[in-house]
Amino acid sequence: MFTTMHTELFNPVVAAKFGATMDQIGNGRWGLNVVAGWSADDFNSMGLQLREHEDRYAHAAAWLSAVRELWRDGVSSHQSPYFSLDGAECLPRPIQQPGPVVVNAGHSPTGIKFAVDNADYLFTTDAKAEQLRMINEELGGGVGYIGRRFVIVRRTRQEAYDVAERIVAGGDRLAQAKLLAHGERAVAEAEAELADPERLRRTILGNAAIGSPSDVAADLGKWAADAQVDGICLTMYDYEQELQIMSELVWEQLGNELDSRGKSLHLEQ
């Protein structure tokens, strides 16, 4: 289980203690998603100011360094321009040593470089896969790539398509417009753009894998091989029903699809 933490909102000592406790409870199955922040509105709502782009990643690097030192050693007097710790303790330490898995979802070149320098995995869309590989090669990094995919799977293709259309029909255009705008464009302009039904559909569903078990297995297998992912994070619209179908009908087919493309399937239970 991954917990998302905004570095600006949590003191690194508090974050380290939270993480150590979660890892103890989960018997070494907890991970941290480090977020430097991107939405000024989110920060304003909490009475905080969003740092400038480069500074927020420098702050996040110092923050994570302090957290990892606490996880590794159980004590830290980490000093940086952002933090000054004096014999801070994190005991008991996490089960995972030298510390839990860390992921980051940076999208910009600076964000991706932060992930390469500091994280175990970059957690992002396949559109950034090639950029990640270039930065990885340039910096000699070994960060892995976890890709995200939406899934709508039903026992027949038509059932899945019907669900997808109901989701689009019930979509909140204003909410989607606000997500698209977030400081770059006026909400009104984004909302006008989403008046186009096909554009709204792409915004809501993205590159979702939609269809029968065979359709979804083939789609995910080809995508995973082409994008050279190290892991897949699946987002579903009806987890209970769709995980049942995935378990009964998709995993075996997906494993066979990946085998045919030189990859193998490992499920994190």
C-alpha cells in the first residue's frame, strides 16, 4: 500500500514515524508516494504558499533525505537549508531496510530528474516513458517505471462499452474543465473545449482498456511491452466486480500475453 505525502505539509520526522508504523503494521508492505505539489489552489486552501518549481523539488529532496536517514538509522540530526533536526528519533524503524519503497509521479523534466535521483519508481503515464528513459540513460539512474491504466472490464465487450458510455454521459464537465485549466487556461475556455463529446470522452476515459477479458488482457499486454513498464497500476470504476473478473478471466490471459512478448506477470497481493 502506498501513502501519498505532500512534503510541504508533513515535518520529515512525523512522516518518517508515520511510515515506520505503517510498514510495521503491513509487515513490510508499505510504500511512500512523495509529492512536491503542483496546485496553488490546494496549497492556498491550507494557508500555504506553493514554492517555485525548482525550489519545491530541492525542498522535497532534502525532506526525503531526512526521512530516509531516520528510517535507516533510527536517529537523525539532518541539516539542510530547509530542515534542522537535532537527535530526532524514529523507533522502531521500518521492517524494510534501509527503508520502504519510494515512488514519485513527477511529470516535468525537473520532476522526472527528481524521481531518477531520489525514488525507486516513477509513477506516471506512458506519455512520459520515453522522456524517463532518456533522463535515466543521461544520468545513469536505475529508477523503475510504473505505468497507470484505467480499466473497464466486463464479461462481454458490449457490457464494457455500455458502462463506458454511462460514465461519459454522467461526467461533470465543469469539474473536468477545472482539472484541465489549473492555472494554465481559463476554466471557461477548457469547458468550451469539452463541449465536443469526443474530447470529453477522451478526457474522462483517457487511454482506458475497455472490453471483454480477452480484449483487456491483449490491450494491457501490448501496452506494457511497448511502454517497457516495470509495473502497472490499475484504476477501476467498480473494483469489487472488476477485480473478480480480472482474477477469474484476465490474469492468466495477461500472463500469456506478456510471456509472448518477453515479459512476465507478477501480482502484488
